Amino acid sequence: MIFQQIEICNLFSYHQSVIFNIAGHEKNRSIVLISGRNGFGKTGFLNSIKLLFVGPREELRRGVMVGRILGPKPYMLGNGDAWMGVFNRTSRDQTKNAAYYVRCQWVEQSGAVDVKREWFPDGAFDPEGRLTIHANFLSESLEGKAAQAFLEKRLPPAYLPFFFFDGEKIQMLAEADEGIVEKEIEGILNIAQVNTLADYLVKVKRDWARESAVDAELKKFNKLESELDALCNQLAELHASKKNLDKEIEELAAKYADMERGLRNLQCMRAQEAEARHKAELKQVQEELTRIRHELMERFVPEAPLVVNPTVMREVLDRLEQNDQELGPKKELLAYLRHHLPSELFEHPVPPRHRLREDQKTFYKERLQNALEERRLVESDGVKGHTYSLDSTRQKALRRLMTRLVDDNPMPDHARRLQEASRLARREGELSQLIEEIHAVIDEDRPRYYRMQEELRELRQQKETLLKALGGVTMDCETKAREMQRKQIELTEQEKIITNAAKNRHYALLVDRLIELFKSYKDELRKRRRESMEMAINRHFKAIMTGHDLVHHIRINEHFGRQFLDKKGDLLGGANFSAGMKQLIAIALLWAMKEVSGKTVPVIIDTPLARIDRQNQENLLREYFPNAAEQVILLPTDSELDPEKYRLLAPHVYREYRLLNPHGDRTQVEQRTMYEG
């Protein structure tokens, strides 16, 4: 199978019809390079090819949402904001009755094939779409189930993850459960068909035994078989119930999450949060206002009459200064006279005609001193006739107080406190008003809020009920499975009894030999396939993994699991390997499976060099990609394939396309190289 042309119309980021003409394949030039930046349409190209071959299978739908698998219809049409759907949103919004399809033309050994799967997003939408196949070796076109069978014969759904894959996700193959890998590999290597044939022979053997058994044993056998069938049906019903319960719980969880978001978005809830914030601020404002008022009362009241009358204070201070100026010279004169005048008059007098006696001197000196002293006291009582008459001590105290209040006026600090108190009082009123308004909003929205809370409680109860039911169904499944196992043992024993009693016992013996023959054939086939796989995976791993020899040999066990041995033959645990090394192991496994299966399906790889170090990237470019299949389509980013690595791959490339998508939903295609020159 070699692809010749791929057309994508209005799917993912491809707006209208986009055609990739990839004819011209040569033996030594087998690579098609479709490059572009992240989000430009590479993954959309890969998923379009998957949709063409298998429709919206689970493998595609699983990767859309974390922890949830979309159904086929939501996957194709969209699931709200979480997933926009497969159809190009620009085409759906702007073009009525637009066409949505993917088409591929290829050549195979039988001839040319033209496959098209298209969808019609109307009321009767079918997620599988309409599949049509034309081929020059078919007498008529194929549609529906016949067309799907045609595709599955060439590419069974089990092949899909091994031939069309994302390099970022390939590591999951290296870490997959051994049982899952065994089942997939057996299908690809044509081993599972032997199991199907052996199961059919077992059924034929039972039919022969039933035809030749005696009546009593046959009745017992039929009864056991009926009981086993009933148990199988019961177990199937239980599994269906379990699946439905899982789905109901998942849908209920999604509904609960949506309702929780709606409850958080209610105006009532937001208003309650705002009310709590406003009340906290109001309490803080009231406490601060009380503190400022208390400080004003304590500090401002004693000085208030003076502070609030600055003109009077200045006038008093001016009068006190004037008093000092006026009384100053008089005080000095009086002090001088008190000290000098008595002695000048009586100690050094001009000799009079009649000299005074000593007792007369003493008498007049005392009277003079008393007079001067009395004058000093009078003068010290203040300036008579003024409004302010204070003694000198009080005048000094008053002047000190006035000077301090004038020079260091506390009024600005008091004013600042009064302004702050005024501001806080206004804010107190504003907050009280806001709280009253919020109460009105809460009262208006409260019924809906309580109703949604009640619905949430009901949903929680429903979920608990479903989980309890799921637990019961799970236990019933386990019980039925054990009963089936016991019944199967009884049926096998009864089958032996019937076979021994049957007239045509030799038929049963022949079937036993055939079953043993097929079992031996299967074991031999598994052995040969396993040996071929082991040889191929080691050869390919050594070709693409260089730089160290931690893994000396990869052993493929009987279940197609991989065991890693060092040079001494000791087992190595998977924890010793980096993510890049695990990816190289998975690539080697894919390469080996492709080789051993002999399938001629093209390989498509998105992000082909993810998580690989540079040296091993070069090994992949030289060894793996040119030889991975007869036709290889690579979808790299510019950062993966720089000019140096591009030169290594270029000799094997026969066609190149560049993807452009500046707006996110209009991928454009140009047929040109990644790097010019």
C-alpha cells in the first residue's frame, strides 16, 4: 500500500479542501516530509488519516480530555468549551452545508483504491460518517460495513497505534501492560487466528459429544451448559450495568462540577463574600475612629480655648512683651535707687548747716527705703490701666505658655486628627450603606442560592447511591465469575463423561488431536515469531541506540514482553532507563513488528524526534526513518529538524510540504522545502 494523494476538507484546522499530492515514491527515496510549527495542523493530519480508516474509535477519543473519554458524537461535534469538535469551526460558522470529509488514494498489489469518509452534521448525525470505496479491481463500489471490512482487511484497528502514531506518546507502548502488548502483537503477527480456530474445534467437539451421548448424561450436560450460558448472560448483564453505572457516575460528576461553578458565580455568593469584607473593614474603621476621638478628648480639651483663639494668644503675648519693655527701665531705676540712694544721702551728704543726729539719720533712711520698697511693690503689680494685670511671676508663666503654644502650635496635629476622624466617619457611613445594599441583593438571590445548594446535596446523595450500587455490582461480577469458573470445571468433567460414553468417541479423539496439533502449531509459531522479533529488535535497537552499552541484549519472553540484560546476562529494571531510552526501545519494537509481520502499510509519525538526545536522533534519521516502511510520512516541527539534521534526512525525501496556520483554524499548504539551499 503506497499513498498517492490525501485530501482533507473542513476537518480540524483544515479550512475547505487541502490536497497533499504524494505520488512519486522511489525505492531509496521513501519519505514524505510535512513540517510546521506546533498548532499548524500536523496532529490534525494524523488524526484525519485515523478517522478515514477506523472512524472515531476510542484510541482517538481518549486523548481529548484528561480523565474522561468522549462519546463518538461529542467527539465529532464538540463538547462545549472543553472540546471544539472535529469539524473546522470557521467552516461551521461561516459556510452553510459545507462538506466535511477525508479522502485517500493509494496503490496496492491488486490495483488502485480510492477511499472517502464524509460526515453530514445535521439532525440525524452519524459519527461514523459515510464510507465509500472505489477500486479498479472491484465490480462495484463498497459502502457501509462492506467498505469497513475492506479497510480492516488491509489495516486492522489493532494495527493503528503501531503504524500511525505520535512520537510524544510512543513511550506508552514501552511501558504498556504485558498482557495488552501480547494481545496486540498476537493479532498483528497472525497468531490470534489459531486461537479462534482452536475455540471453534472445541465447540465442534461438544456438538459431536452431544449427538452421541446417552440420554442421562446428555441431560446433565445440557443442564450444566444451560446454567453456564445463564451465568454468562448474567455476568454480561452485570458488566453492562457496571459500565452504565460508571457512565452515570462520570456524567453526575461532570454535572456536579458544572453546578458548583454556577453556584460560585451566583451574585448572592459573591455578595456574601463582599459583605464579609465590608463588615471587616467597618469594624476596623470604627475601632480607629474611637481611638482618634479618645486621643482628641484627652489631649485637646485643656488647651482648646487657647489653641482655637490664635489672635487672642498673639495679643496677650504682645501685651506681655510690651509690659516687659515698659517696666524694664523703671525696674532698673528703682533697683539702682534702692541700692545707692540711702547711702548717697546719708553716708556721703553735703554738710548742712545743722547736722542730723544719728537717730535722725536712721529714721529718715528707713522711711526712704520703705518708700522705695513700697514703690517697687506697686510697680511689680503690673501696668495699671491695662486689661491684663498680673504680678510678674504670673506674667512670666503666662508668657512661657503663650510662647510655647505660638512657636509649637499643636493645632496642625489636632487638625490632622480631626480630618482623619471626619474621613473615617464618612467611610463608616459608606460601608454601612454598602452593607444595607448587599443585604438587598442577597435577599433577592437567596432562593436560587438555596435551591442550587439543595440540588448539589441531591447530586451528592445520588453519587453516593450510585457508588454503593457500583460496589455491589462489582462484588456480584466477582461472584458470578467464580461461579462460572466452577461451572466450567463441572461442564468439562461432564464433557469427558459424555465423550467416553459416546458412540462416536473417535471423532472426539480426532478433535483432541487437532486441538493439540493447533496448540503445538501455535506454540511453534509463537516461538518462531518470538525469535524473529528478538533478532529484529536487537538489530534495530543497536542501530538506533549508541553512546552506552547498558542494554546488551533484549529478550522477548513467551508473552512477548521485553526483558533487558546487561553484558553479564543479569536482568535490568525499567527504572534504569530514561524516557528517551524507553522511546528508542519502543521504536525498535515497532520496527521489528513491521518487519516480522510483513505488512505493507505506510508509517505516519507525528513529532518523530520527541525526547530523543541528539546523537540518537541522528541514528533515527540515518537508520530508522529511511527503512521503517516502504513509505514513511514524517510530521516534524522546526525545532526537531534543524538544518543539520535536515541534511541527514534530505537524501531519502521525495516530497515536502510546509504547513502555515497563523490564525489557528485555516491551515495552508505549500509544496516547498523546510530550508532553502
